[in-house]
Amino acid sequence: MATEAQVIEYLRKLSKHKTRPERWEDWNAYDGSGGNVDDAYQMGTEDGEISLAQTMINVLDSGAELPDVPEPEEDEE
């Protein structure tokens, strides 16, 4: 089982990556995936993980407040 320090170190490493929209101003998941929906979904998942890591490290390092959790979709309730 990972320790708290290992989790934070993992988030720090991941947060140094750039998401595809950060790397390319005109990023389009459909074009980037060659039209393959599964690949586009995977790219979005990876970018979401990077974005979350960046947010959490920013909160830890700056003492900022955690962002609000989005409301669940109707079918999630």
C-alpha cells in the first residue's frame, strides 16, 4: 500500500505533465484520436488525471481552498 508521501510524490510527478489542450491550442480529441472514440476517451481520462494532479498540488503548495465538487448528473443520484 502506498504511503501518503508516495501518493504526493506521484501527484507531483504527474502534475508536471501538460494536458493536450495545454500543449496544443487547437487540440481536438476527435482529430487526435483518428476518429476512434475509445482512444479519444482514453486521452480525456489521461488529461483529466493530469488536471486533477495539478489542482491538488496547487492546493497543497499554495494553501488555496479546494475547488467545489461538481453537482452529480441526474443519472448519478
